[in-house]
Amino acid sequence: MAARPDPWLVTGRQSARPAGTVPQAPPRRSSPRRRLLKVDSDTLLGASHTRGPRRSNLTGPLFESLSALSLRVYAQAAEASVYHLRERNGNHEVDFVVVGDDGRIVAIEVKLARTVDDADTVHLRWLGDRVGDVLADAVVITTGRYAYRRPDGVAVVPAALLGP
């Protein structure tokens, strides 16, 4: 299990590259969406056409990127670090792990959904079992309207309520 800094940039293929390797686009009069991602609104919103075997919906990755930006800003203010965690074999992945200066962590999953079910918290609960008391909290960021704590202890927080 390895945690690494997460310098991700969402691209049109939903892949991730370090921000420094993305070629600079010349200035154009198109919208920021077209300039940065080189996609049209149908691709951005997941219209009926497909690219290869997967549907080209960028809404989820963009929501995750927005959440990442917010988390990094708030973590920096708290002198904490933000990482992405993926097990070497790929069986478990946690979108964000915020590590405080005391070594305690907050594990965060981002879901483009209003509601959260047990499947959405599997990796958070797995990490809690692995690290025990080092886990200060487990959170799922959603598009919902209300913040609450699930019976399993995982906090559900709408992105609109995030703050330092």
C-alpha cells in the first residue's frame, strides 16, 4: 500500500498526468472547457455518442477535480498534505488521504451522486480496518444537500458544504 502526492489533471480520456507534462495550448477564443479539455459540450455532459468502449462523460472526473482543488486549499491552510492511495494490486483505492502534522489521516471518497450506499464506503472501511486509530475520520463528498453521519461512522458531506 503506497500513498503518493496526487498531481492530477483531468484530460479528455479521463487519464491522469502530472500537471507539468501537459502541453500548453495557444490562446483561443473558445470557452475554457474547449481550451483546457478539447471537448464539446456533448462530450463534457456525456451525450449519447461514445469513444471506444466507454461513454465519454467528464462530469464525474471534473467533480472529483473540483473536490481535489478544494481539499488541497483547505489542507494547505491546516498545514496538512493530500495524497491518493491505491494498493499495488489495485484491489483498494481511496480518492484522497489528508495527512495532518500529527500523522492522523482523513480518508475521502468523492461520488457524483446525491446518496451514498454501502458500496461507496467499502474502501474507506477497508482503510479504517488497516490503520485503526490513525484514521481520524472517513468522508464521502457528494452532490447531495445534507451532511450526515452513516451508521457505519462514515460522514457524508455535500461538496457545497466543504470549508476550512
